[in-house]
Amino acid sequence: MKLNKLYIFKIVSVGLLATSLSCSDDYLIDQKYDGLTSDIVYSDPTTAQATVTSIYDALQMDIVEGNMKGMLYPNTYSTLDFYNIGSDTFFNTYEVPTDFDGLNQLWIKMYSGIVSANNAIPNIQNMIEAGTIEEELGNRLIGESYALRGIYFSILASNFGGVPLVTGITTTSEESLYTPRSTQEETFQQVVSDLEAAVELLPWSYTSDNVGRVTRGAAEAYLGNAYMWLGDYNSAIAAYESLDGHYTLEPDYLNIHDYDNRNGMESIFEIQMFSASGAANWGGNDDNMNFFQWFTMPLEIQTYGGYTVPTAQFFNSFEAGDVRRDATLIGPDMEHPDSDINISDYPMVQSNYGGINTCGTAAAPWNPEGRSGYYLLKFWRNPLVDASQGNIYSDQNLILLRYAEVLLSLAEAHYRVGNTATAESYLMQVRNRAGLTTLPTGDLLDGILEEYRHELGGEFSTWWLLRRSGDHENYIYDHFGITIPAGKDIMPIPQQQMDANPNLVQNPNY
């Protein structure tokens, strides 16, 4: 989102923005700041708009713990197409510990956004009724608040199943402090309610100074996802098909994650980064950068990092002629496909490898310390990132949802209701862009799951889509011969939250 940095700040007051759910017993108690009240904040359209902008800050969290370890890790490592060679190897055995801080940070930040939305919705409605904000702007801000709350509940439910449905203005009452979990179905029903409200209020697009805010298209797409989780496939089809004419596939798959292609034609919702590449010291960034690139680049280029590793099996799983492989993964004897990145330009490659322009060679692959020799390219698109030169952070945006995923979900939804020909048509739109001209062989649902894998591998939704399908356990066994331990296909409720709220019940077998 191209949001004015002047307005990115948090306003916390009695009855306005509550502190986030955390590991102490006061995790929903408002903190009072002298001189700042909801009456002041919601008396002026500028400050009201700033409070809604602050809801987006839940996505610009500590990128290490929240976005990476809370969202990306489950969607890469749980598929077994990637593995971790650092300290978080437990994802690949489905034994994620309950005290894993990445999940706790995700929980905290999602609820901080939810609580902010809870307070914005009724207060801005009051402004509209009082005539202190134009109805069009006020309704849009309410729509953004509903949409973001729905998206945050969706992220939580995709990871944890059912979660506490805190939807009213936060108070210090015991009810709000100790809300029990709702079921996964109830949580996605809340997502549907929020997003249905949002689509009535949001525009399809914004002027250039507001690009990146949640649109009606994003609300419709996430609404379709919620209906899929609930098994209401006809409603999912209606939500997804409303996007037709508003989004289109990038003609060249490589361009989707291009460093300069922010908020492109295929992007539906993405996390916006504002700062240029930053310092190399751990924690030396602000919350508007990420180090996903540093986490996926070869060690031979940058002295340290490269902890997320694709498997050779994933590399070899792409069909012949599938252009997505070389835009997703790089291995020995392969040049980087992005013309902005020349491997030979990195000083360590010049010093230690004679300035070769490939990611190692077949004779001498870059696979130290248990790495496979293959590397993920989707985040390796910023030529400035080079830890050997003191730079591990990037301002590349992070795409959470794009149109290709919607088309594949449409294929699955039509398959579920028996519209095989239509399902195949949507599937082929994605395959054609990948350079493939025939339907996959075998069962159509299996083919759709494979397309999720190859289209979205290394991004933010693959495991959630597999789990949503209900066929994820068979998928893992068929592909890898591994049986997921009972109950471990879903993330544990963070222990810090269990300690804070005695009414929470842990997921089975944790």
C-alpha cells in the first residue's frame, strides 16, 4: 500500500486502541495516554483516517518473527518442498513447539489489528452520523476496517483453527480478557460476515496516493477463501468470479515478483515496504523492510544466511516446459533469470569463484552445511542485498494474495460442485501462462493441488490451501511417504497465550 508515512502511527487511548494479546494477564487492557481520547481522535477526518491506516501495521510487524516465522514458515516447510537448516527444523517433522515465538508474535500482531478495527468501526460510524466526516470517506474507512479484521481472522484460523472472536470495543471486563476459542467454522463464519460488509463499502481501486489499501477485490478474494473453508463452493465461485475484469495474470511469470513491479496487475493484496535496504546487524531494521531475500540466498554470496532451502525433489517435480521452475528456483549451472541480478557481480563470487555467473556448478555445487544446492528466487530480486557488504534487508513488497491463486481456487470450487469442464478451463489459464498446453494427467483434484504447489511454492498460502482441501495428509504421504502425526497438521496455540487466557484450549496432541 502506498500509504503516507505521516499517517503511519499508533494511537492508543481509553476506548480506542487496546494493547495486543500478549503473554501477560492484562493482554486486552487499554493503556491511557495523557491528553489523547477517542473523542479527540474521532473528531477529525485526518486522525480518523490515520487510525485506520494503523490497522495495516499488524502486517508490518517484526518481519522476522511474525510474517516470516508465523506465515511463511508453515506455508513452505509444512509442504516438505523446503526445509530449514537453522534452529527451526521442527517444521519438517510436524513437531512445532508450543513456545515457538514466531507463532506467538503472529497471534499478538493479528489481534492488535483486530482490536484496532473493533474500535474504528463504531467510532467512525458515529462520525458519519454526527456529520464530522464525509459519508463516502467514512464508509470506505469502515470497509477497510471490516476487511482487515476479516483477513486477520482468516490468517489466524488458517494457522490455528478456531480462535477467540473478539469483535467489540475492548474493555477491561473479564469477558474480553478471557474470551474462549470459537471453532474453526465459527471463525470463518465471522470472516464471511466481515468481508461481506467490506465489499459493500470498498472501491475496486484507489488513486495513486492510496495504492496498496485493501480493495473490494481483496475483500471478495478473501471472502471466496472463507467460503471454501466452509465448504460453500457456490458462494466461493460467486465471490471469486466477481474479480473477472478487475485483475489479470502477468503475461510473464517472472515479472510477478520483480523488485520494481509493486502492486502489479496480478497482485490482489500485498504487504508494502517503505524503507530502502538497511543495516546488517540483527534487529537493525525498522518494521518496513524484510530479510526474506537474505534468508534464501546462497551462503557463497553473503557469508551467512540462506536458512530456507528448497529440495531437489521440488526442483525435479516441475513438468517439462514449465517456465515457473526457472523463475522459482535456481541450482547448479543456472544463471539468475532476472537481468537486474548478475551472480558474477557479488564481491565474494569474484574473490572465491572466479566471477562465475551461475549458482555454483554441477562439479562444485553450492551446498554447504546441509543445503541442497537449490535456492528460492521469488525473494532474491533486489540487487542491493548482500550481507558480505553489510546489507541483509530489502524493501521488496510481499504478495499475500494474487489472481493466479483465485483462478486455481475457482478450478477447485467448480470441481467440487461437478463443473468439470469449467474447472479445467480455469486450471488451464494458469497452466497456459506457465507454458503448459495440456491438462495434467490423472485425477483432476490431484492436478489442482499440484498447481497450487508449482504456482505458489515458496509464497504465503500453499500449506493453507492444501489443508483447506482436506486432502493434505494423503498429499504428503503420496509425495513423501510420510504420515503427519495426529493433530500436527495445524499449528499449536502459543503457550504464552494459553498462560494468559485460562479459557483457551490447546489443539489436540500438543
